[in-house]
Amino acid sequence: MSKIGTTEVARIAKLARIGLSEEETASMSAEIGQIMEFVEQLQNVDVSDTEPTDQVTGLEDVWREDEVRPSMPREQLLANAPEQKDGYIVVKRVLG
């Protein structure tokens, strides 16, 4: 038996602006009930001896020190711009 009724499914569908027929609402109610039963089964699994983990590959982040390096000259960067004015790149207006 479903733990979520068709009335609740219809309410959620309305909030999500999803049009469901009565048949679809009944079907969703049954499917959501099955999902909730499965989640209850998962909650009953004994994991007390299981060590928490956030990933299983053993990979670690490799951080490097930031180092200041010279960048390209401004003129060379602006040479790649399709249009420029007063040392800046000209782009199309985005906001009205």
C-alpha cells in the first residue's frame, strides 16, 4: 500500500505545474510508495561497522603553490580581439 495518497501526488504535481491525469496520479502514487518502501529497507541496513567514506578511488587532490609569472603584453592580447577601443575589448551590449 502506498504511503503517499493520490491527493498528495496531485498537490505536488500542481505545485510543480505538471498536468497529470487521474490514472497518472494513481500510478505515481503507487510508484512513489514503492520508492519509499525501498528507502525504508535501506534505512534498516546495519552500517555500524562500515567506515564512512566520501570517495572510493584513493585519489587525492594535488595542490601546487601559486607562483607569479609574467603575462602576455596588453598589446598582444588586444591584437586577438575582434574590436577594441581605448585599450579595452568592445563587446555587444548584454543588458538592455
